[in-house]
Amino acid sequence: MKKSLLAALCSLPMLVSGIAAAQDIFMLQSPDFADNAMLEKRFAGNAENNPNCTGENNSPTLVWSHAPQGTKSYALILHDPEGAKGLGVTHLVAYNIAPTSTGFAANDLRDGKGYTGGKNSPGNLRYHGPCPPPGSGAHHYVYTLIATDLDPNLPEGLTREALFEKLKGHALAATGLIGRFGQ
């Protein structure tokens, strides 16, 4: 009994240290959905020319914490890897996000607030909610937040691929969050 109590007491500083280190991890979260949970229909796209876009095109609230030291800007991508029958669909390309920012309020991404818009797969510069075809299952909508050491002055209209080219050698860390949606 004495040995196991002594072992437990000796491991306590390592346990507390591990908890403190875990709290400092760069994290992206949303009060609107848990990681890997189903998104509500209000976050789905709404486009007259696409019968699969049956939602309200509301963008969720996103919050992040514990950015790495040296962060000068952020980039945020929303990508559906199952979209276009596995070729992928990019729903948001956002960058030049201020280093002092800690998130987006509801509908900021839809309304173009707080970022420079890049060109998404539908061809616009703002949030375009999920529009999976019926019967294709629940797609994974991957929100990826990248902390960079770039000043926030990239030009408007970069595609996901062009943005990634600009970020090579400048990405400090990334964090992600997944929302699922299907019809």
C-alpha cells in the first residue's frame, strides 16, 4: 500500500504538467456543433441553381485558442473531401485573418466579415454551406485553421491550392474541426 501511494504521489507532478500542456494546444471549436457531429440544416447551402442546397446558408460560430507564438495571420479552409464524387469541394477559402482574432461570430463567414475571401468551388468568395446530393451519405466538412507567419496582405480571390502555395514555409500550426451533413 505504501509503495502504490508513493508511486501515485511521485507521478502527480507529471500528470499536472501533462494537463497544463494539453490546455495550451492550438484548438478550433464551435458552440454550434461538436467535433464530428451532424450539422443542423440551417448551415447547409442555399442556392437557387442547385436543388441539393436546401438550407439557410448560415455559417457557424467558430472560436480558437492557444495560437503558436509568432502568428501574424490565420487562414481558414472549409473542404468536403467526399464532394464531387470524391474529388472534393471547397466551401470556403478565408485568409488575412488578423492575429488578434479568436474566432468568427455566426454568419461572419457568410457575410465576408473579418477575412479576405478566396475563390471556393462554387466560384464565390464567401462561405457556401453543404449541398451534398441525396443518397450520398453524410459528408465530412473539414474546417482547417492555419496559423501563419505572413502579414495579412495576400490578394483577394486565391483558390485553395493557390493559398497553400503561398503558405508553404509560412504555416506555423494547424487545427481542425469536422461537421457532418447529409440528405
